[in-house]
Amino acid sequence: MATIIDLATKAMQDAIKAVVDATKTVVDSIKTVVDSVKTKVDTLDTRTNTMNTNVNTINTNVNTINTNVNAIKSDVATIKASSGAVKNVQRGTVTFSSTSSTTITTTISAVNLNKSLLITIGRGRGGYDAYNGNTTARITNSTTITFTCEYPSTITIEWQVVEFY
């Protein structure tokens, strides 16, 4: 027959075993959670590495595009410079009247005199028009056109300055 001490020891052993089993269950659960977290961290590391690779690829592509755009800009500038293409056109009118001075100056945006052309069209009223009134126009400097009319009457001169590359 078992004694009280044997029963107490048996009860104590069962209690300790129950605590050990419960602790083992908790440890196993923690291990499962840690393994799951480790798997997720490994997945995040892989995704982060993939994203870094993609960002590096994008940066390389952007640099290539920038290089190509700069090459195209250079080619366009070369073509413009060698083709005689129009760079800029400025337009306006001046009007002489019978009471005006025989000289009128007009300010324009700066142009390269060696690559610019002045075109004029005149029309008048009365006895004189832009041609029989002896009108002249010239680009005086890079920012000025000078118009002269020997016999001022009501004469309007339309002008254009065409600048080439």
C-alpha cells in the first residue's frame, strides 16, 4: 500500500510533469512563431534584394536615356547650325506721317547681324507710297532697325527680321 509520502511524491511528480509539458508546448509554439518570422524575414530580404536590383536597372536605363537625349540634342543643334534653318522671326510696323521725322528707329530683340535678313513691305496714301517716297530700312545694329523716308506722308512699312542658325 502506498504511503502519504509516496502519494504526495506521485502528485508532485504529476504536477511537475504537467508544468514541463505545458512549458514544452509553449516553447514549441514560440519555435513555430520564430520559424514563421524567420521565413517572412527571408522573404522580405529576397524581395528587398529584387527591388534593389530593379532600382539599379531603372537607374541604368535612366542614365542611358539621358545619354541618348543629350546625343539627340547635340545632333539637332548640329543640323540646325548647318541647315540654315530659321532661328527667330520678329515682325512689326512703323508709320510715317506728313508731320513725322524722316527717320524712325525701332528696337528689336538682339540678332546676329551676319545671320539676319530684313524684309519690308510699304503702303501709303496720297501722292507717295513706300517706294516713290524714297523709303529705306536697314538693321543698324543687333537691336535696332532704322527707317528713313525722304518725303514723309502717310506711309506704313511692315517689317520682318528673319534670323537663321
